[in-house]
Amino acid sequence: YQTSYANELPALYRNLGGGLFQDVTKPSGAGAGLYPHVNWGAGFVDFENDGDCDLYIANGHLQDNVHRYSDTTTYETANSVLLNEGNGRFRDVSSLCGEALAERRSSRGIAIADLDQDGRCDVVVSQARSRPTLLRNESQPAGHWISVRLHGRGTNRDGVGARIRVMANGVSQVREVHSGRGYQSHWGTEVPFGLAAATAVDEIYVQWIGGGEQVVKSPPIDRVVHIIESSSGRP
């Protein structure tokens, strides 16, 4: 996902494999409500634990006098939340996300993590000429969850670059461990998964950046699972 300047659509590219990508911004609705604004940090995260990654976008113009020559955007504007409907489309639900999302700032970077360990991902937003904003997720979750924290031994300490696959109720979800993300931001290295209707996880498969593989069978859910590289395979 690539954010953009004012009067330009951000872009969502679908990976077709073989080094090919397809621009699916318009058919997916991933640019809904964003065209007038300057977009900065953005990130995919499952806010509802329904197994589908939603999209949070920080908005805010560079010029504090933009209102003098534009009637479509302002220096301070609201951020955006696009809900993944699970059918290849996103829907703008920003107006349904409470007073905090309606607040107008000139936002820049974002960091998303479950700060209070309640299974719901929260958002920290950096602001131009202002203090950062902490948004606590108080939505009603649609399912259980599990978070994975890797501890590298033969590779780097935080497992950066590793690929994690969670299998639950016949559904496979894959995430990678990143360090920096988006605009001047770091999310931490704990990787959350929403489990939707699943009441158990069959296995967690880890492919470490050094090439090693590891499987954890039947881990507990609704908690953070710690996996140590080259351990016995139990959390």
C-alpha cells in the first residue's frame, strides 16, 4: 500500500507472483475518502479479530495555509479507517470509530500494537507541531486472538525478517516480522493474528530469516506466545 499527496489516489498493489503486481485501488475501495488529502503513515491490522486486515491511514497537509487555495482539504484533517469486508473490498468507517477519529490534526507516522494486552490493537499517531495521540481500541472483537513474539538466537534477536504462519480452523494467515514501518515509525516486533470463529490454533509455523523452520503445535490462544529459535517447539 502506497500513500500519496493531495489530489492523488493512494495505491494498493496485489501481488500476482513472479514479480508482477496489479493496481487494485479502485475495485477494492482502498482509496475511499483519501483523494483530497496528503496521506502519510498507513498500516494493515485486524482491528476486530475477524481474520481480515483493515487499514489505518494518517492524513494531514504540509501547508498550514492550504485552506486559502483549496476547498477540499485542510492542514488539519481527520484520519481514516477502512474496514476489510472480507470480499476483496474496503469500506470507509472513519465516521463510525468515535470522537477520537473525528479529531482533526496534521498527522504523520503511525504505530500499531496491542498496548494494553487485551487482544485489540491500538494506534499511536505522531502529529506535526503537536503531541502524539494514543487511540485505544474499544471495539467489540469478532473472535479470539493470538500474538507471536519471536526470540532469535542464531539470527537477529527480534526475529526480524522471519515469516509466521498461523493455522486455525482450516484457515492460514501469514505475516512477516518487520522493524521500521511506514513514515518514520516502528511498530514493535510482536505479531498479532485475529482468529475469527476459531476457538483453537492448530499450529504456528515459523520460517526464520536464516533458513531454519520451527513448528509449535496447539499453542494457547488469547495471549502472547513466545517462540525461541531452535527451542523444543513449545511456547
